[in-house]
Amino acid sequence: MNIEIRWHGRGGQGAKTAALLLADVCFKTGAYVQGFPEYGPERMGAPITAYNRISDNEIRVHSNIYEPDLVMVVDETLLASVDVTAGLKSSGAIVVNTDKSPEEIRPMLKGYGGKVYTVDARRISVEALGKYFPNSPMLAAAVAVSSVMDKDAFIKEMRSSYAHKFAKKPEVIEGNMKALTMTLETLEEQL
């Protein structure tokens, strides 16, 4: 396994956090990982980019990712202003957070001919957490589409991670776990 992922989001939506969580959970299962944001003059709402490299072998490359296998778009409005498919391998895939179908999104992707998936992270997070936090659903979507790890191992490791992070907020743990599970179930229909 050797996969490179580029995340597009807006400051405050959790794209950087999702990339770092993905690196952490893959590391716990024995993979070599990198998870890092591209820093610039970001502020709340400004476009941001984050990256993951996940491999069975030691990673010796330390640069941004220019030809990703997977692109995660946390904010659908970025499709109009950012070339999210730049360098995306035709054998790869893109996942967009939207309530639209993949067929409705494809015309916005500048002729990209690879696989297109959609997940309604807003609906899932509001239903599971009571608020709009797209990063947990998008994290689950990245795992589902990339197959970087077994889904059961992913759920187990994320429960452990959330239990540590939100030890005094069990409702947050359960909400996030529900968001992950709902996303995996939703994407099974598209995969």
C-alpha cells in the first residue's frame, strides 16, 4: 500500500484535524504515515490544504502532494474557486461533501474522469452530533474510499482515540462514533 491524499477545506472545518487523525489511526495499525497542513495566511473560512501519505514502507519524501490518489473536498463551495482535481490521478478518486449525487458533481470537476463519491457530511454530523462538524464523516469517507485500513480496525482505533480526547464528554464520543458509522454505511452504497 502506498497512497497519497490531498484535503481541501476552509479554515475551521476540520480538514487539517481529519488529516492528522487519519495519520494517527493508520500509524496505530502499523503503517508509515505523514499528515500535514500547507500553511499560509489561513483564517476562519479561508481555503486550506492538508495532506496524507500512508505506506507499508518507510516514507522518504517530504514535500506537498502534487499527484494524489485521493482528494477529499470538505467544502463543496471550493469547487468553484479551487482546482481540486489538479494532478489527481485518473485511477484515483475524489470525495465531495455535498447533498448532491456524484453525477451532479462530476460536471464541476473540470473533466476529471476518475471515480467520484459524495457524502452529506452536514446531514450526518447534524444527525449524529447535533452540530455541523464535517471532519468525522469526511475522515470515515477517506478510509472507506481509500481502503487504507480495515473498517473494523478503524472504528476500534477511533473509539480509543475519541475516548482519550473526550474522556469527560461521553456524548461527544458516541456522537462521533455514530457519524463515522453512518458515513461508512452511506458510502457502501456507492462503492
